[in-house]
Amino acid sequence: MFDHVLIALDGSEEARSAALLGLRVAGRLEARVTGISVIDVRVVEGPAVETLSPLWGEVTGRPFQPELMRLYRDRAEAALDDFCATAEKLGVGPIERYAEIGVAEDVILDRAGAADLLVMGRKGEHGGIGRRNLGATLWRVLHRAPCPVLVASETNRGEGADGRELEAADVPERPLLAWEPGAGSAAALDLALEYCRAVGAGLKIVHAGDESHDVHLEEMCALLADAGVTWESARLAEQPADAVAEARRRWEADCLFMGAFGRGRVRDFLFGSNTVEILERMPVPVFVCR
């Protein structure tokens, strides 16, 4: 189902977690893999460098940019080395690798145009800044991604490159789908069914709403008529994030499929996004479709 998996790296623990999950999924589905580490020009050449100039009096920070670039390139290559070593330990390969310079989300999205799945961590190396549990780069990518995005869970840990045992679970096999009317959920349903057929799993489906929303489940059931996958659904009269969290606990799901930003950007900005709230609360990997 996935022929080409792209995995974004930055040397952070979150990215290592995403890399391990992405490699396991790619290995199980026999997909080719590309690892990319982006040197963000906003960090190396942006105004943040100039803000340090008072430390040097009248001397600008610009002369130090080549050294900064070298340091960041070394870090990018080290992250890719670690990634390739982990892939070798898992028996996944061959691996393509790229260290590129640019605006992180733009470079990732450009590469994602040739991929069937993009894998990212929930936060990057600067993820501790701010109250959100999602990184800014991931947030921007999710709004524009040309392919499904697999967001790794924080618990999907593992190193592998330095000889320590890989700690992450194998490929998820108890998928849950968050259903609501819309193109994003329809795409997530199609992807979930493909995934279930590929790994030999059944599918659990949850929909949030009261009795008036049963018509939406009927629409979904029609789409599942000839799916060739065993499935079970439930409608929970709760808010979407609460319903998904309860369904995950009830069925012990180990991954989630969902559509992204189905209510529109303006509404999400004014009233909050179900996509973000669900992602922030899920302790399992999430496949996000637009």
C-alpha cells in the first residue's frame, strides 16, 4: 500500500521515535525509505543570530554564520547516520538520505510530493518551547501535506545505532478510525482499510454525536459493504476528542486513523481544532489524512 515512505529527522528524541516507527512500517510493507534532515535557514541565517550581537559589542553575528552552518550540517549528517544504522539493525533497506538547507516545512513538503507516507515526530528539537504538545513544523505540514502523515507517539522509543535494544512495539495491528462526514475522513477510511488488509487486522470505528448523527454511521456502513475487512463501530455521545479517547481505551487500539481539519481553517482558528486536540491526547501513532 505504501511504496515510498519519507521520514523527517532532526536528531531529537521525538524524531528518533518517528524514525523507528516509520522503519518498522516500511519494513512490514516492503516500501522503500527516504530519510531527510533539514537545516532550517531561519535558525542559521535568521534574525536570531543578530540578536546575539550585543554580546560582542559592535560586532555583528554574521561572521559566525558559516561556523553555525557547519555545526548544523554535522548534526544533520549525524542524525542520518543514526537513522541508517537503525535501519540496518532492523533489516530495512536500501535507504536514501538527504541533508538539505531551507525552510523546514517547505523542504519536507516538497519531498513528500513523491512519497506515499510521511512520518514525523510530534515535536522537534525545540519542542519544549510553548504549551502545545505539537511542534510548529508538524502543524504547518499537516495543513499542506500532499500525502498521509503518520505522527509517532511519544512512547515509540528506541535507539538501535549504539547497540542498545530497540524498545518500540512492532507495527500497530489494532487500528481505530475516527469517523465524521467529509473528504478527510473518507480518505482516512480508505487508508485504514488498505492498512488492515496489508497487516491482517480488523477495524474499529468511532463517531461522536447524539442519535441524530446515526445517519452518518449509515453512510459509513455503505462504504464498508464490500471492504473485505472485519469491523465494529460505536457512536459515543461525547465531544470528538473525548469520544476518540474513550474508544481507544475501550478497544485498546494501538493506532488511530483520522481526517484533518474538517471544519475549515477559520472555524478551527476561532473555536479550536478537533484534529489538534485529538493528536495531543493520543498516546498512540496517528495516521492523518487531508
